[in-house]
Amino acid sequence: MRDHPRLGILMLDTRFPRVLGDVGNPESFDFPVTYRVVDGATPEQIVLGDSQRWVDAFIKEGQALVAEGCTGLATTCGFLTLVRQEVATACKVPVASSALEQIPMIQQLLPVGQSVGILTISADSLSPGHLAAADVNLDTPIQGVDDSHFARTILGNSIELDTKQAEVELTEAAIALCQTHPQIGAIVLECTNMPPYATAISNATGRPVFSILSYLNWFHAALKS
């Protein structure tokens, strides 16, 4: 066992702002992380395209992180749950690829009759295959922000992000999710760029909010043990 395990994070090829709370900002963590960018793997390629064609590229960078001393790997896109098993097998370390992977555990914690709801950057692109890969029930309520400033900025890889507008868009989408599905007892943020707005979303909906940061804090604590 290494004395100082370090989490390795496989980054998409992005240029949009990585504000505090974003998984791509090292200041979002209370422990050291190491990043490697997968060249060419833009948000558009992964979310709107075929992530499977990028498996070898993620494995290559993942193996490089492991060689640098990382004892666990993560990614910066929730849609990469589709490639998690292949990366874990090739890199021979645990991989936490998506906030969606928390859902089965969270569901067990909720009272009978309540369910988890998903807030995603693109409901149009979040397929049954993504849910199945994360062992999530296919009838789990989903709300996207497909035509928002937030989604256009992230998927378009824009250099400017209006965080106040993004907060309004995400909180409104979360409220709509809970109004449509009042049985929702907790919300999971699929997108790794949504955690900066988790507190606002929780305050607006009255529900606990889980994200890639809550997942990786748990994941890293296990690596440390």
C-alpha cells in the first residue's frame, strides 16, 4: 500500500472555466489530485458522440496516471460510465467514472416510496445504456438542461460561463424535476460541472444533492484506508 495515495483524474479536452466546485479545479478537493487530459475528447465528442471510440485513449492516460502513483482513477464527465469497466480492467485500479454510480447506494438510504432524481446536462443523450452501466433503474426520473446557457457553454467548449445564469437554470430545472416527480427524495447531479451549484439546488428543492464531488470524497477515503 502506498503511503500517500493520489487520485488521478482523466480530463476531457476543455477550455471552459473550471470554477471552484468543478471537478476539473484542484481547489475543489481537500486532497491532492493529478490530472491528465485526453486529447480530442471534448464534451461534444463524449456526450453527443460515441464515447466507446475513446476507450483506448482513456486507458492510455489512465495507465500513465497509475504509473505516476495514482491508486484510483476518476473522470470529468458523467457519461463516461460507459467505459468505466474497460478502464478499470486495463489500469488495474478502482475507477469512479460518474456521479450516477452513487445512485444504487443512495436509493437504499431513502424512505420507502421515495426515489432518486437525476439532473443531467443532456436528457436527450443520457441513454438506457448509461443508466444500466451505472446499475441505475431505467425508470429513474431525469431532467435535462439541454437548451440552456450552461449546456451550450459546456458542450460548445466556450471560454465564457455566466455562473449566475447557470445557477438560475440549474435550480429551475431541479425544481421542475421535483414538481413533476414529488416522490423524489434526493437529487444526483450527473454533470461534473454542476457541483458549484449544489447548495443552491438543495436550498431551492429542499432535497439533499449528491454530485461527483460527494462520490470522489467517499472514493478517496476508501483509497486512503
